[in-house]
Amino acid sequence: MEDNKILTRGAYVGCATFDSDFRIRVGDEGLYRIIDEEKCYPYSLLLLMREEEQEDFCLVVQNLKENEVQNGTLHIRLEDGQFYITYYVIENQRILYMDEVLYQIRFYNIMAFQQVVAKQECEIMDYRTILSLTPNLYFSYDVNTTNFTCYWMSGNQEIIATQKPLLLWKKEVLENGYVKETEKTILTSMCVDLMAGTSNFYYQLINSILTKGKEVVRWVIRASAVHERMKLAKIVGVIEVEKLTKDVKEDFFYDLLNRDALTGLLNKRAITQLAEQKIQYAGKDKFRFLILDVDNFKTINDTYGHMVGDEAIVRVANIVKEMVGDHGVVGRIGGDELFAILDNVDDEKSLRNVLKAIRENIAYAYVGSENNIHVTCSMGCAEYPTDGVVYKELFQKADYSLYLAKEKGKNRYIIYNPLKHGDISCKLPNAIPQMDIAYAGCNNTYHFSNMMQSLYEKRKDGIEEVLCQLGELYQFDKINVYCGRELPLIMHWGSQSEDKNATYLLEQGYQKNFTANGIIVLDNMNISKSLKAYQVFMKQNIAFVMQVMIKKENNILGLISLERMIKKSKMSAVDINNLELLCHLIGNIILDTTSDKSLMPRSGNEVMRK
């Protein structure tokens, strides 16, 4: 079909130069393709547009100032006679031609843009992967900011080796003696070429820059200029690294990058160096340490063998690298332990989205597997500079958060918060950090007030965040929210839930467990007075449950279930009251913000009453 040809041809449509009367004076091949050859010249640009859009476009042109660039959208008739929505860029170049001002306009097909962008994203991924297979470094010099960035590729991630103003980088290299006296002239000449915007240059530089004086290598440097809109924008280049000694068994590339042989991730040495460097140059910029551990990995190894265990590590590593993406860098620091530096996450909500994606994708990866393997992960996270300004302190708090995640039942993440998790002593290098003894008497009412405030302000948008805070604060393994005529599961936090509905609530025997306020607290499943409920709890190893009914006009429309898989100390009356109030508020918000009639019970015998 003709329109398919138009879309597959690319996003660019054509370019025209026109005068103040909108008469086209000259165009490119793309423009002439869409202009009717039989039309007389000069051809009016307005004839390509929908009539109802012409007046607004004329105003844009009339108000265009000298050398100003404007953009917008228009429906343009292409060669098949159909109108397509296009993105246009128009520029008043003040080109005087026979006492007239001429304008230039370029059109781009927005529908084709989507295909082009998708294609380019795939191509970029391919190029990044190819670059990661070469033992090269890459660099760029930004003409406007004077920043010099040197990096290598790992998968589809850029691993930054240095990123700072060029002259500052040069000064540090010389002061630290990473370049010998005989090579200083070469380094200076290269910096001069970068600042001058030299189109192409080639150098060989003997140095120990990346190894900080430990090993001397030769850099073979090639560079070329990049122009944007006819102006010099940056200098980019490639650095081939050559060892000066020939008696080593390993290629310098692997020695330099310290890749983990099994997963292809950075290994402990490399990721640790990057983390320390990140702290050194971060200033006030925030970033996070994330430590991930595969749950019950020893059991997997012992049950299925080391080959299956290794395959699980590789699969988990690939998932983590994919989910982290441009948000940071991932390395392997132990048998089943990964470490990530997350430096491109806007806020805690975005961070939770990344962590949730990691957890859910790892849990899903083995669903329906041949060996029926169950693989999950636990994660701990700490933030710079909020939780620490030195590597050891920050790592220790992330590691302790991981420890808490394991203690709470695994398959979860914990973001360190001193108010929730207590102050950690960082003076114990060989032991799990100890919580401040005052945490034993931690007052949860403070957090309860914040959660109530969040629900009042954000309404339904705040529920997911509050469920997460509840789970972490009160050490629940999962929280399920059911609402609707058949009590379907509509919200979930924590461990994977096997319950698609809570139909056991329909049984009169089970409803008798609830108080007049619609609440039940059970730490002995045998007294649930419902065989169906007992079977549900036992199947999922539920040892403690607190449930609050969602009711309207005495009709039971839903249920909020807070569950633990292991027995802990009993809840205080204050905590139970706080949880009851929060759950009632959540239930009311759900009912108030949902117009779906399926939430309402049918009349007659189908109405559940309490």
C-alpha cells in the first residue's frame, strides 16, 4: 500500500524555502515528490496544508523574529493525496533575495517517527553491544562545557572511567605522575587539539592513567569532530590500549575491566573501584548502593547441581542488568551476590519501581520451568549522602538492609531508613551491624501519622506506597487487597500471592471470627472456623494474619489481608488500632474512587452482610 511506502521511507518529508507570500522558491527532492508537477510555479506552501490550519500557520510566520526557530505540527498532504500529521521546523534566516525575506521549513512525518525511533533504539543497542566486545576505551570532549569523558562499554551500559573538565583532568594526570616527562608534550598537544576542535587527529601516549600508576600502557588515540546544525559540538574518539610487556597471559582488556567470567558483569574489584570513585566525585549528587542476593541458592546448588546453579546466576545477572538499564552499573561481588550503583533514579518512587521490576522478573523467570525451580531474590539499598559519605558506611547499611530483607521472609527489598531500621554501628567490620538498642521501643505512631497524611493528600495514588511502608515497618511478608463481587485480588505487595480471590470470606463460619468493626487477628490458623480458609493459609505457610473488611452500608465489599509466614512477637494494641484505621481509610478510598459497578454486591441473597 502507498501509505506503507510513505511510512517506511523514513520520517523526513522534505524542505522548502519560501517568501513572505508563502510562495515556494526552491525545494529538495522530498518536497518535489509531494508537489503536483502540473501545478504552475511559484507554488503556494499553503496548498499543502489543511485549510483550517492555514491561518494559524500564517501567524507563526508573521511573528517569526530574525534568526528565530519555531516548531509545531501540521497536517500535510503527501504524494498519495492523504493528509499526514507532520512535525515542522521553520527558521527565519533573513536571507534577502531581491528585497524579500526568505524562510526555510522542514517537515517530518510523525507516524514514521515512531517507527524510526524504535528502529534506532534497536540499532543503538546493537552498536553498544558490539562496542562492548572490543578492548577499547572511548572518549568525548564537549565543546560547550569543556567536559572530558572517558568510558568503556559493558553490555549496553557506559562505564565511566573519568568525567570532568579537560584541563582539570590534565592537571590531575600530570600531578600524579601518570604520564612520564617525555610524554607530557604529547598530552598537551592532544588537549590543544581537543579545545581547538581539530577535525581529525592521531596520537600515541604512554601512560598509567586508568590504573593510577600501577601499570604503564600505550594509548593509540584516534579522534574526529562532530557537528550539530553546522556547528562544532564535540570531539569523539577511540582509545586502543596496548600492553608494553608481552609476557602476560591475560589480555589487558580483561585485566582492566575485571569482568566476571561467568556473568560478564564487572567483578568485585572493578565495581568496588567504581563505587569508591563515584563517592569521591559525587559531591551532593544522590545515588544508591544496591546489594542483591539469590534466596536459598545453596539449596538450588545442592538439589539441582552446580550447572543449574550457575545458569540461575547468569539468568539473574542478565535480568538485573536489563532492569537497571541506564539507571546504573551492575557487578558480581560473590557467589550469588550482585552489587549495583544506581545513579540515574529521580526519587524513591522511581527507585521502588526499579527494585520491584528486578524482584518480579526474577521470580517470573522460572515459572513453569522443567525442573520446577523456584528462584527469588532479596535486596538491600542505601543512599548517598543521606545514609553515608564513605564507601564502607554506605555498603554496610545496604548490606544490613539486605539482612533485614532475608530475616523478613526473603523475596523482597528493603530501603534503609534509620527511623524504621535503627541506627547502625559501622565499627564492626566482621559482623552484622547492630541496631541501636532504642529501636526495640521504636514508636510506630510517627510513621502511622505520615502514612495517614499521605493517604489524605494522594488518595488512591498513595495506596501502593503506604502498603509498601506497612509491609516494611510491621514486617509483613505480603499484603493483599481484595475488592469486588467475587472478591478478586486488586492490589498486592510483598511475596508472590497464590490467591486470586478471597472467596473463603463468603463462608459464615469464617465471618464469625471478625469483630463488629470488621477486623480479625489470628496467630493460630486452627481457630479460623473455616476449612477453606485454613487450607488457604496452610498452603502458603501463613502463620499470622490480620484482616480488615471493606464495607459500605454494612455490605462486605472487600478485604485487606496482612500476612506473615513466620511467627513473631505479638502486636501491641496500639499497632493493631493504627493498622485498623489505616485499612479502613484505604478501603474507603478504594470505594470512593471506583465507579465500576462490579464492586457493588447484587441484591437479595448475594448481599454479604456483617
